[in-house]
Amino acid sequence: MKDINDNSHENNSYLRPNCSFQCGRAKMWRKPCWQGPDQKGGCGGTSECTPYRKGDRYECRRPKHAGGPCVQGPLPDGQCANTRVACQPKPRLRERRKQFSLIAVVTVIASIAALMTTGENGKLSPLSMDAGQLSSVHAGFTREEGCGSCHTVHDKDALSWLQAAFTPHDQTEGCLNCHQFGGPNTAPHNAEFPDRSDLPNPTCNTCHTEHKGDNFSLVQVSDALCSNCHQSNTTSFVKNHKAFPDDFPSSEPNTIYFNHDKHLGEYFVEDKWLDKRDRAFGERARDACVTCHQVETASREVKPRPYREVCANCHDDQIRGREFVLLTYDSLTPLSGLLLGLNEDDADDEDIGGEKRAELMEKIAESGFDPVSELLDEQGQSDFTTRLFKGMNSESIRNAATAWAEGDDYEPEGGTEIKLRGWKAGENANGDQAISYLISGHEDQVIHDWVDYIVAVLNSTDDENLRDSANYALSFLLDREEGAGACGKCHQAGVVSSVIQPGKHEIQWGYVGQANRPYTRYSHAPHINLLGSNAGCKTCHKLNAEADYTAYFENFPPQADQFVSSFSAISKDTCTECHRSKIARFDCQLCHTYHHKPGFNIDFQEKRKTSHE
């Protein structure tokens, strides 16, 4: 059997008697690489050669004793085609002897010093060893217990110190008595990466070092530490950090339809819109982004102001008073069809739809709205019974149904029923005999509840016929032109995405922001303070007039791959204009975080005491 530690010239072309390490691949493949480790014990290389550029081509420069030029040749970008993961070089026997001798000498000296400076009861005196001053954040809560707060061996005798010198020690457990995270404590980034089983589990000491002085920052680490795990060619953000994605930062579809190009190019500029709506507001909004965005709370995102502050003056009249028709005398609507479980074809069929409608009318005339409650119960949606018909006068509805069942029009006692909002029975805006609802304004709760009900049906039923009926009702309710309350004009995508995205059942009525990037951070506040709240926004955010922003919102259901932001993507070059040498920071930690949801254990003092008992 071949001896993997055989370093003779027959087996190793890099025999170096003065080198303290040998290639770690020998143990894995029984064959070390030709480069060998460096003098500090680092891997000699992950590629078999460094290609040489000759003219417009690259040549393989693998030496003859390593096999000569390879068949594949270099990659088009000049990288070696034969790469492998880095190894962990092993110390030679001579190096291990040296280490053992050094440990032995240090142990003897430490033992003598410890025995000469022991205090009462044989415990080590605090003066026997001084590692250096703690940082201010740790010095405060360890003042009473001293070093023993973190180093459990500190309050033990000299023999325990000697034993600890030969025992691997990780401070992580002590750190976790106080610190907590939003994921596995010792996993990389406190998260699981199923496709990266090769990742190591770092300890707290891997990145954080104490006893560096009162003003030392434990959280600030060097870029080199990041490179220990992120094996990339990035050495500087300015020089070779990879380019940002083409859709950065707006890769996620908006939940609310708002066309910046239309508003800034037409509605806030042209007289026909300004005279019709709110000229003063439009003139402010076209010149200053902060008219509509909450710059006062700017952080990672600058959220839009509420509807009532920036949209109501122009759009309230388009919403208030619009009619929501539940049922008509001579036909079923998509919504009453959903209550009866009829799809579009069945609802339009006079034999099927007409019979069901007549039967429902008779039941309402006899029992009021109890039959409708029974229909909701059959669908498993009984929780919506009171919500869908809030404010409805059941007696009025019953009288209307009685009149219709007898073939008569319904007219409330004392003349025509006049309502500005809420439920009504009788002649509607189109002159039809109907049960309808008049929208009170934006955020009308009854309309919200009807949308919630339809989405709940779609997310809970396997009945294809009922699903067809629910989809028909939803498209009717959210119709951009005719839908009740005009909700669909702005909110269709946020509503429908709660149905088409697996596992996502919550309707997104409001602004949800950009894509979640848990390990990337950015704050608008310092940039706005530096550049100004008006011109500062347009320095980075530039409208893209060629973007087909409306395509995603005009489809039913919307297709995520069709979403395109109204703004041009932000490139890395935009950032490097300032974030470069002698101007502004550009280290890894400026934009990237490591820990996921860091925090503190509330009972950390008790946990520390328990761990030392």
C-alpha cells in the first residue's frame, strides 16, 4: 500500500525540506497537487495552472511534471478549466514536533507562574494573567463577576487552568447565553442552505475578537473574513464586485398599480387633467417626489403616503357611489351565481340559472336572508355571513323578493328609496329591479369582505365548478372599468396574486415594498440628507419611458414574468461614483449583514449564572 505521507521525489515534485506543511489532498486522493501548500499552511491553489494571455488567446501553462498542457485548455475568460475545492494542508512531522515542544515549554512556564500566583483556596490570582481590556459593551455587565462571566475556568484552581490549556475551547456557548438569532445559532448566516452542504459552521470566535480595548468594535470585521467562506474573485467593490441584476432593485411585481410615467408625464402636467382634478397638488408632485413619499421615515424604502393624503383629491369621486349589484329581478349576477355555486355558463342558462334564481327568490320571500346564510355554510364560509351583508335591512330585502316572486316591481313604502351608500332594494342606476350596494368610498369594508370571501373560496375548494364560479365573480368584481368601487384598477394584481401564488393566501391591499434581501441593507436617510430630498431621488431613480409597465397589470391573472418597473435599473456604477477610495466607505459590511434577526435573551443574566453552576 502506498504511504500517503511519503514525500520522496518519486511521489512528490515539490519536495521542500524547509516547508512545514504538506498537501491535504494526499489523504483524500492519495495524490498531492503539484503546487503544494504555501509556507503559512494555506492551500497552494484551486486551479492547476495560471493561463498566460498571448495575443487574443490564453495558453495553458501547466508544467510538464504535472501532466503538461491540458486538453481542455483555458476558459474564454482566462480561467483554468481544471479547478477543485481548496484543501487543508497538514503539518509535517517536524512541524508537529515543534508545536508539541512549544506547548510543553509554555505549559511548564505557565504552570510555574500559576502556582506562584494562586490566591485563596488554591484558585488562580486575577493578576496571574491579563488578556487585555474588554470592549465597553461587555465590560459593563461583567464588572461584578469578572472574567468568570465568560471564562468558566477562571474561578477554578491552577490544575483546571492547565487542563484547559490542552482542551479545545469554543466561546460560542457562552455568547449564546446572552445573544440570540432568528435561525440556527451556529449555521452560516443563521440559515439553512440545502444546496451547500460543504459550508462550515463558524464559531463566534471565527469573526469576533475580544480584549482589544474599550473602544474596539466587535461587530466590525475585515473583508478578508468574508472571503474565508465566500470564495470569489472580489477584492474590492469598486474594482471587481459583480454587477447588480438587470432588474435591481425592483424585481418583485408591485401590488398596487401606479404608473409613474403617466402621472409625471400627463396627469401632473397637462391642463385638461390639472383643471379637472387638483392643480396645486399636481404641480407639487411633478417636481418633488416627497410630495407622495414619506421622506421623514426614510430607511431601506421610502414608502408612499396614505391614499387619503395623496390620492383622495383626484380619485374619491371615481369610487364613491359606484354600484355593486348582487341580484336582479330577471337574472343572476356573477356574485349571486357564486352563492348558488353556478359557473358562468350555468348562470346564463335560463333553464338552470332561471330555476335557481326563482327558487332563491321564493326562499328569501319566505325566510328573509336565512337561505343565503345556509348557502355560505355549505361552502364552509359561514364566517362571512354577517360581514357580506352588513347594514342590510332584511325586511326590505324580503319585501322586494316577495314582489318579484309575484312578478311585480318593488317600490319602498312612501315612494322611491333614496340611498347615498349601503344596501338598497328596488330600481337601481340602470333602471333594473335589483338588490345592490352603493360604495361609501375608498376602503369600503363590505367590498373588501366580498373580495376576501371570493379569495377564501378559491383557496379552500377543490370543486372545479365552484372554482370557475369564483373566478368569474372575482373578474367581475375587479373589472377595471365596471367593477364595484373601481378596486381592480389599482388592486387587481395584489388580490389575484394571493390566489395564484402557492401558500400565499393573504390579500395584498397595500404597499409591500421591494424584494426581501435578508443579507443586504440600505438606508435612504443618509443619502437624502446628503443630496437633498428632491433632486436626491432623481439622482438614482430615473424613469424608463420605454418600459411596458402596464402589461403585468392588464392581464387576469397577472403574469409575474411580465412585470417591468417604471424605473431604469440601478447599476453598480451609480454607487461607485461615491463609494470609492477617499470618498465614502465601500467595505462588505456597509451593505451586507451576517446575522439573521440578532437580539438578546431577556433572561440572559439568569442563564449565565446557571451555566456556571
